[in-house]
Amino acid sequence: MHALVKHSHSSLDVTVTRRRRPSPGPGQVLVRTEAVGLCGSDVHAWRQDPGYEWVAPPVTLGHEAVGIVEDTADDVDPAWRGRRVVPISIDGCGTCRVCGGGQRQICPRRTVLGLSFDGAAAEAFTVDADRLVAVDPQLPATALALTEPLAIAVHAVARLTTQAGPTPMEVVVTGPGPIGLMAATLLHDQGHKVTVVGTAQDRAVRLELAAGLGLRTSEGEDLPVDPPLWLEASGAGAALATAVGRTAVGGTIVVPALFARIPTVDINLITRRELSVRGSYGATRKDYEAAAAHIGCDPERWARFVSVFPLAEATSALERISQGDVNKAVLLP
């Protein structure tokens, strides 16, 4: 079968190549891939950015997938066969205190589909059955490929608004990539006054999509004064520093972004202004279920995020993501 493979730790050493079709091992299922999204993590792995040294090549990339279960191991419920599923991309050991508390995505022994082991950017892939989330067989596969990134946005929004109360608030979202725009859309749906901030490079595609979704946009000018809520999804150190300097006293900053370069932030501002700065990593099973429900309510809206590429053009898709030419690239095997 054809698969998108990272061959080594060298930068850009990723190609579509032929690999043996896998068979499910104990506790696993075989999934025929219908669609798989590419994201910033795939771009970081493709470029071999700092912080991705742990990725174990040769490895098939891809963790934002939807597909049909074709086969199950002998110890897996055969009722999974024929069902449409989305795999949970980041999962833990299942036995530690963190996993027991329902936060398996931040388990110290977590693994990542498509980075720790072979992923879904292929004609088929295997995955542990306990990572499966059943999804609607009637919805477009290209929309359901957004379940994983939308689940991450659901998780980040919950981290941001836990103590916000029912009153609509000003919210700034820096970084109009998929996670940022999805989070902004969810916040807008909750009634908050959302401003999405990007750069001139984002103007033609990402900020245009944001405006089309009914969101206010900015390239850094005319920002709200002292917004109480800020979501940093760009992974740019300057954006995080701006968030710390511009968020209202006592406000909350949530950071779902990962940074290729470790940012420098004035901790004294956080202390003296009593800011709450919260990380947000991955998503729980409940977040996946909520994301699938959001897609089911309005698949056409979420499909607007998607640019479709054949699997054979996957490296071109990675290049276009890195240049900001597309919002969410989805591959069709």
C-alpha cells in the first residue's frame, strides 16, 4: 500500500512510498483510511524542528483520521468491523493516576499515532481498539477528518472559559490556523466577542476564512483593550509576549500552541497582574465526542476549513501548510 513515511531524522526526508499493509496485533483493529488531515505536528516532524527529536523513523505520519474498521484481532469485539471510527491520537498507559483521572492525553507515558508509531496517512493503519471513537457513517469523511483538531479546540476552549461565567466577554485568539479558527468559532457560538489575530501572510486564506465565518479579524491593529480571555494558538513567542502584556489584570491565557523556539516571557507581568496562564494539550475522549457532535450539527461549515489533496501529493500539501496557503489539508488515499 502507499503511505506517507518519515524515513529519518533528516529535515524534509518524507515521501509517499510503498509499505506492507499491516495486520492487527493483540488488542488492535485494522482501519481502511477514508481521509486523514495533516497538521502543524506533521509539518514540525517533516522539517525535523526542535522538540521533535523523539519521533521514531521510519514512521508513517498522520493522526487526524477517519476510516472503516476492516478487521479485528481475536481479542477485540468483532462488532467493530464495518464501523466508521476516528482514532484518539494521543493516549496514555491507562494505569497511572493521570489516566485514572480521565486525562490520558497528558500521561507521562503517552504515545502519539503517526509519530510514536505508524499512523494513518496511508491506505490502511492499525490502532488499539481502546483508542476508537465511533462516528456518524452518513457524514462526509472530509469533514469528519476534522474531529481530532476540533477536539483539541474543544479542550482549549473549556480550559479558557471554565471560570468565565455566562456573561459574553472579549476574547483574542492569536494564530488563525485550524486550532485557532476552530476555537474562535466555538467561542463565537458561545456568544463571546472574538477577535482573530494573524499576520499579512494569513490575510489571503486564513483571515479571509475567519471573516467568512463571521469573526472579527486583525493583523495586530485595533485589538480590544484589556481582553479578559486570550487564546494563543500561533506558536510565536512574540504573540505569547503580547498576550501577557495585553490581557486584562486577573485575566486568563490558554496556550494550545507548541513552539519551535522556546519563547521569552516576562514572568513579573504574570505575577504582578495575577494572570492565569494555562497549557492545553490534546483532547480527552469526551472532547472527541463533543467535536463529532459539532460536526454532525453543521458539516458544511466545518468543511469550509478543508483543502483536499490526493495522498500522492502529500509532500506538496505539507509545503502549502507551512506557507499558510491552506488552512487544513486533508489527504484522500
